[in-house]
Amino acid sequence: MGNLLELQQKLSYDKTFDCVQCGYCLPACPTYETMERETHSPRGRINLVKMVAENKASITDLEDPIEKCLGCMACTTVCPTNVQYGQILESAKEVIEENRAKGMLQKKTEEFLFGTFFPSSKWMKTLGEATWFYQKTGVQRLAKLMRVMEAAPLHLGVFEKVIPEQPSPQKRKQRVKRYIRKRPARGKVAFFTGCVMDGIFFETNEKTIELMLRSGLEVVLPEEQTCCGALHAHSGKVEESKKLAKRNIAAFEEEEVDYIINNAGGCGARLIEYHHLFEEGTQWYDRALAFTKKVMDISEVLVEVDALDFQDSVHQTITYQPSCHMTNVQKVTSPPLELLDKVPGLTFKKLDRPNFCCGSAGIYNMVNYEESMDVLDVKMKDVCSKNPDTVITTNPGCLLQMKVGIEREGKSETMSAVHLVDLLLQANPKYKESSAESVFVHE
């Protein structure tokens, strides 16, 4: 009985009773639509969790339905009883992870990836520089000719094609950690650079900083910041995620800032939920809650400060693919659209189902490739019906996934996908109060 009670606590068993099995979640769930199975719907997964907690099903029965969940949280936006599906899902992943048998090679590989690679800014820098070398020296062209990447694991060859052109190692070295204005600033913010975002989308991070500077803000980049922990939590490694949260909270506490800014929907969703990792009433809970209250997406702060005057017209037909975690967890929906509305020359076409997941979901598109592509195909049917020149995204995973979708549809010659900040900077925004525009930088 003791073991069963312990399992029920780990599985958030008490929260499963909030689900009344009404089925409102079914039309909102991408995997239920593409897989057409009750066990791969939110209410089906919740029922399975309950059955495992009551010893009526095994943890093995839970594995496939839980692992095939995108974690997009679309179900939470339509649920009439406010079921905490995210907490149930995360608890199930943790239990599955704890009970999974692994070989020594898999253990060592995961220890490196989750314990060393993603949390390390040095490894992320190495990833970016290695990718630059791969792209610039002709190795990429040779690999293409020899079809080497077709044999790569996790379908890396598919994603390798759409990785953006990388800046040189020298340009990465030129980044500084503190941008201070000569004249009074509108505010002071700390920028969360992210792991994959800074490794592969370094240029977009630099443009994010530039937009904040042009908005009259001081910007700092805390040196001790690390991975947000989302990939760890999605893989059931909740304790590791908690350690990363503590490191980030401590790093950003060192700076007196108004806001903590991120430009990745998935990272932002993790950051604003840090307090859920700790027991209410504890010191870390209070510190985490204070941290989360400062977290903002780049689009939110740009709209709030409202200091940009877009100078150049961008004559493109665009559509916007919202990040699920930005929409369903952060609840940030209108700021990106408000910013796009200010850019002259754009023709905006709204998707019929903008909140349908693209199928990226962290590393879901690598570990569950076929299922991810089924979801992406539904999304691309919607995108192609609008025939845009450009698809705007607000998350690195979504951006790569949309690029893959464009390739799959054979549209790469006429359609592209970019991050929101890339398009905003293309419109040459100027600080409205030009007399206060002067900036100096030091490390």
C-alpha cells in the first residue's frame, strides 16, 4: 500500500479527478486528430495515469501515449474544469523515466546531453562554431553529394538542411555582456539567451538585443545563466530541470532589472513556471515566484515600451504561426500581432487554425519523427492555402519545423520562415526619442 500511495503522489493522482471526461479537449488535440485513438487524447492519457495509479494498468501501458503527447497544452485552453494537464503530464514522464531500463551507452549519452551539453554556454558556442565550419568549408556540400546525412540518426539530415547560416567565431567573440546608455534609459532588462537559441540562432539573439537597445533599454546578459530546463522536464528529468532553474534564478538575482526577456516561446513557458518546481512556502518557491513575475517575451516588452518607429516598408505577404507554449502557457497572443501591424507594407493573412501545433515540441520532431510530420502536414495545408511569402514564428523549434514543412511542400523557392525579430529589424526601427539614442558598451 505504501508503494501505491507513493506512486499516486508522484503521478499527481489527485489532479486526475478534475477531469470529467467531457471530451472538450478532443478537437483541440493534434495527436488525437492525426492518430485517431482515445489513448492519444488528453482525457485518454489522464485516464491511463489514473489507472496506473490505481494499479489497474502498468507503467509500460502509459509509455507510448505519454511519449507521443506533444505537450502543446492546447487542451488546457478549452478545458471547462481547469485540469492541470501539464503537471499530470510532467509527473507521468518522470515516473516513466524512473522506471525505464537503459543500457550503459544510453545512460552515458543522456548524461552528456542533459548534464553537460545543453546547460553549457561553451558547448553551445562550440556547436555554433562547428556548424559554421561545416557550412563554410565545403564539408556540407561534400556531405550532400555523398548523401552522408541520409544515414544520420534521429533524421538529422532533414533538419541539417534548414539550419540558418552561422556567424563566424570572431563575430561570436565580439558579443559583450552589458549595454549601458549614456542618457537615462527607459528601463533595464536582462536577456535570457537560451541554449539552442544562442547556439544555432545567435544572429536572431543579436537582433533581439538590438531591438531592445533601439527601444531605449539597457540590456545585461548574466554570465552564469544556463539552459531553461524545458528539454529536461520534457524527458522526465525533473530533478535536473529543478537544478537548472536554481542556477538561473540565482544568476538573474545578481542584476537589478525590471524584466527578464526571452525570445523563445518554449523557454519562456518554462521560465514562468519555475515556481511549480518547488514546494509552496519554501525559500526557493518565493525566489522562483519573484523571478517568474519579471519574465516577459520580447514582443511584450517592445509593445509595452512602445518606443520604435518603423522606417522602411516590407512588401511581403505574411502569416503568423504562434508558438503553442507562448499561447497556451505564457498566454502571450496579441503583442506579436500588434508589432506586425506597425510594420508598413505587410499583407497579413491569418491561418484558419493558427493554434494547431506545428509538431516541433522541443525534440519531439526528432524522437517521434513520423508522428511529428503527420502533425506538420496538417499545419502546412493551412499555411499553403494562404500562399504567404513568409511565415513568422516566435520559437526556434517552430522556426526549424516550419522550414522543414516548406521544404516538404516544395515551396523553398517562393516561401520562407523567419523569427519575428528578424522581420522587425528588417523594417529598420528607430528610437522615437532620437536625442537619447546614443549608447556605449562595455564588458
